[in-house]
Amino acid sequence: MATGDERLAHLRAMTRSYRGDRYFLPVLPPMKQELHPLMAWWAVLYALSMLFRYQPAKWKLLINVDGSQYAVPIEQLLERAINHLPVLIADAITEVST
């Protein structure tokens, strides 16, 4: 039977620290480790930027607060990105430099 410390170590090995909590992030073949939160943010923001660049009419409809159910969630997502990404980038730099 595993001790509490062994269970905690096992859980920490399967999760990633992000914003003071631990999260399960996907491991997709052929990846050997979980998706880094910075890469998850990059993927979401990249997808939004492609929508903005190549589908401006659709983007305009999506961010219309009076007519789109997605406008507020998109705005909240972008606000979170502004707040979280600088810290996440600094953490990633520290992580690879140690």
C-alpha cells in the first residue's frame, strides 16, 4: 500500500502546476509529456487570430455583444490571456533555464 507522500508524488508526476493549482493536461500521441499550458494558450490564440485574419466578417459577428452569445466569453478569454500569459511566459523561461 502506498503512503500519502507516495500518492502525492504520483499525482504530481501526472499533473502540471499552473496558477497555483495542479491540472491534468492531455498527452496526445506521439507526445511524451502533457501539453504545456503555454502551448494550450498559443493554440487557442492562434485559432482566434486565424479567424480574425481570414474570416473578418464572421469575427465581427462573433464579437458583437448585442448579437452573439460568444462575444462575452471571447472577451473574457482575451482578458485572461493578457493577465496570465506574461506570468506563464516568465515561468516557462525559468523552467527551461534551470
